[in-house]
Amino acid sequence: MAINLEKGGRFNLTKKEPSLQKAMIGLGWELKPGVSIDLDASVFMLAKNGKLPADEFFVFYNNLNSPDGAIKHTGDNRTGVGEGDDEMILVNLSKVDASIDEVLILVSIHEAIIKNHHFGLLEEAYIRLVNVDTKKEIIRYNLGNNYPHDTEIVFGKLKRNNNEWVFEATGMGSQKGLQEYINAYA
Ligand SMILES: [Ca+2]
Ligand SMILES: [Ca+2]
């Protein structure tokens, strides 16, 4: 059984899943009837100063691999149609560059402002973390209906704590757009 995290909940992966090397972070969403929304998962790999060491450490649908080989985005899903994971990010924890302190996972809505789209139009959305080697689902965080007007959400973070990796279910919504995050972290 996976651990269900609540907003703000933390899970020490290194302590509780010591065998974990390769993780699959899956994002799934379902839409209310008659709605078509394109959600995009992006990853910001941040150094201690809270910035990207280089632009390439921003992994998204146009840059599918991080330079250290630790993060692989499996590609853009435009509709979210179907059950299960709609966008997936593969993380190899042992390859994360030593300068990286935090791996932040943001989910944003493509062309949200133009199309007047927001997370309130989603039936449900979740993030889950699976051990690739054992196929075991370790943690799951269901977003719930707490973001009716938001256009992007910091879903979760992997934080390096000395030599341990801790997953945090951040659940921080905003309405500023993906570009503002890029500006802040670049
Ligand atoms: Ca997408
Ligand atoms: Ca779906």
C-alpha cells in the first residue's frame, strides 16, 4: 500500500525505501465532462541558492533530459484522456548532480490565460512515486479540489537533506504562469 500524503506532508525516501534508486513520478488527471485541458509537467533542478545551475536543468516538454542524466521526461500528453499516469518523469537519484539540492515538480496548464483554464476544471489529479525496480508505488498525493482558480501548482519536491532524499507534497498553487517560475529560478 502506498502512503497517501496530505498537502505539506513529507516522506523520507532514503530512510523508508533504502533500495530506491530509480523512481517514476507519475502525474494523472481527469477532466470534467466537455472540458479539454493540456497539463504540462516541468522539473526545476535547483542548487542551494534556489536557482538553476544552467538552463538545461529546467526539464520540460522541449528539454526532456537533464544534463546529469538524472531526469528524463517521457513526453508531452496533450489531453489527459485515459486512466493512469498521463505524464511521467523518471528520476535516477544516484545521478543527480552534486550541486542540486532540490528537484521541484511543477504542473501548469498550457495556454491557461488565453483559454480561461484552471485547476477547478479538473475532476481529479494526483502525483505518485513508484520504485521502478520493484514496481512498488511508494507515495501518492491526491490534489483534491483546493485549487479552483489556479493555473499552475508546485505539486511536489524532492529535497536533499545531507545524504538523504525527502519527498514533500507541496501543493502550492498560483496564477502567475510558467514563465514567472522560469524567470524566478533562472
Ligand atoms: Ca501536456
Ligand atoms: Ca487521465
